[in-house]
Amino acid sequence: MTQIAPKKLPIEADSHEELLSWRRYFSFSTDHKVIGIQYIVTAFFFYLVAGIFAMIMRGELITPEPDLVDRTVYNALFTMHGTIMLFGWMFPVLAGFANYLVPIMIGARDMAFPRLNAVAFWMVPVFGIMFILSFLVPGGPAQAGWWSYPPVSVQNPTGQWLNGEFIWLLAVTISGVSSIMGAVNIVTTILRMRCPGMSWFKMPVFVWTVLAAQIIQLFGLPALTAGAVMLLCDLSFGTTFFDPSQGGNPVLFQHFFWFYSHPAVYVMILPVFGIFSEVFPVYARKPLFGYKVVAVSSLIITGLSAVVWVHHMFASGTPGWMRMLFMFSTMLISVPTGIKVFAWVGTIWGGKIRLDTPMLFALGGLINFVFSGITGIMLSSVPIDIHVNNTYFVVGHFHYVIYGAIVFGLYGGIYHWFPKMTGKMYYEGLGKLHFWLTFIGTTLNFLPMHPLGLMGMPRRVASYDPEFAFWNVLASIGAFLLGMSTVPFLINMVSSWIAGKKAGDNPWRAIGLEWLLSSPPDVENFEELPIVIAEPYGYGKSEPLTENMG
Amino acid sequence: MKFKTILTLVAIALTLGAISIWVGQLSYSWLPPQASVESQLIDNLFSFLVTLGTFILLGVAGTVTYSVLFHRAGRYDLSDGPHIEGNVTLEVVWTAIPFLLVLWIAVYSYQTYIEMSIRGPMEMAHMPMASSIAPALAEPIDESVQPMTNIEVEAKQWAWVFRYPEKNITSTELHLPVDRRAHLVMRSPDVIHGFYIPAFRVKQDIIPQQNIDFEFTPIRTGKYRLRDSQYSGTYFAAMQADVVVESMADYEQWLAEARQKSPSPAFNQAASEYAAREQKSAKAGWATIVPASPPIVNYHP
Ligand code: HEM
Ligand SMILES: [Cu+2]
């Protein structure tokens, strides 16, 4: 696989590599860069699938009556939309970014456990295809929402043992195992594989945030996986952990679920904080403002994220003292988060700003994130949450975070590192078009969900009272626009990967180990391990980053 | 800082503050009518958070927009910005201010919560009804602090049934006298449902096999909507009922009227949709839990 080939003639090497390059992506490669791209592309496929489900849902919701699909179909669609978006798109795409970037940012030749890495990746298509195939079993796929709360989730109207919920639980468990394997690998890599000189406070913030996120996976995922296995036993093997008619406790499942699934939102957003922290300095040409505080606040967020989960259960019969306690802990998270936001604003301020596509996406993501943080604080306030819990207000909140901030950040990251990953430059015009379509689509789709929730429209409904029609029509139009926005993106990525201009090693004049490598980097990344001598983000101060490279 | 800078900053803050207060006032109109004591308390808290939130959002977005407009690099300008790594004073300030804001929000939320004195299922004992509710009412009415006799609420897949135990009346429409504290005992035989009346801003999950006590005080006559708020399966969206708040006299009259009627099956959206679906030869959906048969009640609209 990776024996260092004797130096070939440049032309020969080129064509040879070209030939190999696309095939590598379909093989059991152990190169972290190949795996990273495998993750990203596979995840993007599932993103499109779950996006199509969303289009059908918004088609149903464009009128108040349940007229486009049967209610069971609608329920299956929102369940699989949420599930595939999270387990098929979010976690894998972020694992992809971490895989691709962490080693080249910390000066390592590969991940700590390359084989484990490949195994973890190849589980993604397995459980992803299980989700999709579950549409074919009698009774259809799971219809209990991505929370899969019992007793609804174990009602199993078909009575068959092979049912959608069964496959769902199995697939979620596999996804959990895959993510734990990924987390072990990434955390070990960051702890053990840093190059000489790469002390904690020389690591780019992206690495800090990935570390903070993956630690969450390690302590949180076991809870979710245990919950899923127990639910599977209730569903298929006659246990009654969560069955209230047999003395079980359905609320216990909610604790298992949210003990992981709240921190999980930080698994997703933290690396995007990392992407913001990488992108802003490059396109504002200034150091990251308050680098150390930004870095450390990630770990504070990790800690706090473990003690807030009950804010998803304020209406579940939670006693008053618990409501107040978790209200306060939830609100506290906004302090380390606010530090980051202000730091990014401070970075941009007074810079030499260049609005390339990655910067546009990062800026849009930042504004959307601030908005969603504000609605988040509202939700954490118990009296307000009692009104808007389980309404479209919550749906608006988390789509602003997940789409408005996370997906924006991911798009920004893809554009930013595309030249590094492929050696080609994307088309700037298509990128800008993509940004504006996405920004307008996001606003039109998700902003109207807030008034809807405040008016009292519950989430997960296939039909609604006519008073809600106006905002729903707007949201649906926004959704279709978002669907269309992926077209210029896909055209851009495919055509520039095949026929784009050569990018050069450092098209953004960015500072960072990854930009000292060739584009795309060699199999072994670093011919000679770098010796890092400077803090990251040394803009406006011409000093070398390493002792021995470039 | 120069005097002029300070002046500019103060002017900006005042403008943003004015806009924020205006948006905060506007926020009342985003919500349904205030039909309960609880709704007034919650709306005030919400308006306060909207005001604060608007200020922060405009502050951040404004700063970013300003930078983007005025700190752009020229086309051929390849130089870097100033090498500023941070500023300890600023960083302390923007850690401390959010912390204080959060404390403020938490205390305000806590006070509102206490005033609502929602009784969760864990607090089954009769609490003395919060006397602090009274000042929130325009005219404190004695009865409003007196818990009403129980109304039993049954939520099942997918119907709401209300029982007035003293008169032994059942109904699919929830009738409540205005300005009196309502005390519900809620049950579900199957899955978790959520009791949610947006105009009252109250919501409570109903956990199967438990009696959930729940109280609130309607203060405005009219017809409102009760919706299931915890996803309960196939016909979840159709699980709604009307809530009628009326004067004591009208309420008494309704009770008397309902008592005359002998029980008959009510219309049920889920059951009728299911029947229609079963009649079609080509089956459009997947298997579903069969809806409970339409409830047999004294009163249905
Ligand atoms: C200032 C920070 C934030 C606060 C205070 C906050 C607060 C909350 C609260 C209280 C809820 C529960 C609402 C309910 O169900 O009634 C919620 C829901 C949610 N939040 Fe946030 N949030 C914040 C940031 C985030 C971030 C960064 C993410 C994602 C990366 C996120 C993702 C979600 C998701 C996915 C849900 C809903 C899950 C579901 O119900 O299906 N939030 N948030
Ligand atoms: Cu949460």
C-alpha cells in the first residue's frame, strides 16, 4: 500500500497517480486522507437522500390537509429524515473532516490506528443502506421520530419481528459503534501523534474542537447505545424496561437518549467552531483573537454539555427543582459559546477582508449561529419552553443551528480545503451563487418556523389548522430553494475536480502545516516530520511556522 | 478612547436599545391571545428575552456588517492586517457580561416559574394555591385561588375525553369557567401524549399509567384549541379538541344541558380517516395501530 515509491519522473508520476486516484476511493484504503474524502462523499450522498425526504415533507405541508402522502408515510419520512441527516450525514461528514485535517494539522503521517479507521468508515455505508432498505420491509421504516420514544416506538403494528423499528435500532447501534471507534482513533491521534514542537497551545483551534467533540462521543455514546439495545430487547425479546403497563419506565429511556443526544449537538457544532476559527483569520488576514481562550473554551463546553440534557424533558413530568437546575446549567453554556462568537467578531474587525466563498459561508454561519443561540436561551428558560416545547419553534431553533451554522460551516470548510484535497481550484462564481441561494433558502425555510411555533403549531404533524398556512407556504418555498441550491454546488465540485485550474500548494496564503504540503498531499504527508516553532495564526508578523519546512 | 468615539458608541447603543425595545413590544403580537394567567407571565418573560436578544443580534450582526463593508482588502492588496492576538480587558468583559446576563435571565425565569406555580406530577399533594398569582390578575377574584373540582382527562390514540366527575358527565369538548383555577387529572392508557393549549401557554406530557395533576387559570372567554404535543403515532396531528372558556353561568348551563343528553358516539377524526383508508381498495400507507373507536360521551359538538 504505502511503501515509498522511488522518485519517478514528474510526468510519469502524474498520470500514474491520476489513474490510481479515483480507484483508491472505492478501496479499503487506510490512508486517512482517502478515508476522510470517503466519509465526506458518502455522507453527502445520504445528505441528498434525507434532503429529498424533506422536500416531500415540505410538499405535504404546503397545504393544511394531509393530501400528498398517507400519514404513516409522512411519519416515516420525518423519522428517516432526522435519522439519516444525523447518523448518515452529520457524524460521518464531521468524521471525514477530522480524518482529513487532524493528521496534517498536527504533523502526523496518519491516524493512530489506520485499520480501525477504515473499518469505522465502512460501517457507514452499511448502516446507511440499512436505513434506506428499511423502506422495503412490511410495515415500512421506523415511524417514531429520531427520538424513538417508547411506548410509541415499540408498538409494532405489523406484529412481525422484522420491522422498520428493529432495523432502525440495529442501524443506530452500528452507527454508535462506528463513532466510538472513530472517537478512540481521533482522540489517540491528537494525544499521541503530534509532531515535535506541536504543544497544546500550538495546535490549531480546529484540532482543539475536534478533541473536545470526540471526548463527548466517548462518554456519551455508550448511554445511547445502551438505550438502543434495551429498547431493542423491549421490542423484540419481551423485556419491559420501558413498558409502563408492565412496571417499566418510559421516561428512563428519555434520560438515556438525551444524556447522549444533547451533548451530540456539541459533537456537531464544536468542529464547526473549529472551521470558523480557521477560516476567519485567513480571509481577514489577522490572528485569531484570543486564541488560547477560544481553544480552552471548547473543553469547557464539553464539560458543561454533559449536565444539561434534561432541558429536552421540561414537559416530561420533570420535577420543579430539576427544571430549575437544568435551566441554569443550560444557560451557562452560552458563556463559553459567547466568548467564541466575540472572538470571531474581534478577528474580523479591522482586518483585510476578502469575501471568497469560504468566508461568505463562515460569515453567514456566524450570524445564523448567533440567532440560534438566542432562541436557544429562550428555550432553556423553563416558562417559555413549556409553551414552545415540541412546537415548530424548536424545529426552527435547531435547524438554524444545524443548517444555518453547521452546514454553512461545512460548506465553508469544503470550499476552503477543496484546493488542498484535490489540487484543483473550484469556480468562484458558482460558489457565490451557491452561497446566496443557500442563505436565502435557509432564511425562508427556517425563519417562518419560529412564528409558527409561537402560534402553537406542534412539530411532527402531517396536517395542521388553516391558521398556520401562510408561514408554512413560505417555509416550503424556502425548502425547495434550498434543494435547488445544491445543484450549483454539485456542478462546481464535480467539474472543478475533473477540469478545474491547478490550485497550487497554498492558494489562500494561509498559515498552517497543511498548507506547507503539496496539493493534494503525498501519501505519507510529511517527508520529514516538521518541527513547529510558532503559534498558529501568525498573520501580520512574518515568522516561519516550522524550523525545517517551507 | 476619544470623546468622539465614546459619543458615537453611546449613540449606537441608544439606537439599538430603542429598536430592541420596539421589537420586544412587537413580540406580544407573535403569540396567541392571552387566555390564561400563565400566558401573561410567560409573554412578559418572552418579550424581555426578545428585547435582549434583538440587542445582541443587532450588535453582533452590525459589527460584522461594518467590518465587511469598511475593512475590505483592496483587489491587489496582499498585505496582512495588524497582528493583534487578543485583548485581556475585552475578553474579561465579554465573559463577564454574558455571565451576568445569564444570571439575570435565570432569576427572571425562576420568578416567573414560581408565579405560575405549575404543579408537576411529582407534587401530588395539594399545595396552597399560589397567592402570588393574585397580583397578576387585574381584579383578584376569590374563586381563582380555589382549585376547581377535578376534571379527568383521558388521552388515547387518538382522542381526548373529558369527564366531570361530580356531575358524571363526559364530553369531547373541554369546558371551563373563566377566572377559576382548573385542576385536571390526566391519564393515558397507551402512549405518551402531551396536553397543550397554545392560548394558555401550558403544556404537560401525560405518561401512561400515571395520574398527572395539572392546573392553570383561564381568564378570557372564547374557543381555543387543545393539541396533542407529544408525538403519539399515526394520527397524532389529528388529535385535537376544542376548549371553551365561558362565564360561570354559561358553564353551569352547559353542565346542566350535557347532563340531559344520553351518551352517544362522538365524531373522531382518526377513526373516520382510518375507516376511509380501509375502504379504499389500493392501500396507500403502511400498517398502523388501529384508532380507538369514537368515544361515547354525553356531549360532543
Ligand atoms: C446557546 C446555546 C444553546 C442553547 C441554550 C440551546 C437550548 C436548547 C433547548 C433548551 C432545547 C430543547 C427545546 C425543546 O425541545 O423544548 C434545544 C433543542 C435543540 N437544540 Fe439547542 N441550544 C443551544 C445551541 C444548540 C446547538 C449549538 C445545537 C446544535 C449543534 C443545538 C441543537 C439542538 C437540537 C438538535 C435540538 C432539538 C432536538 C430535538 O428536539 O429533536 N442547540 N436547544
Ligand atoms: Cu440540548
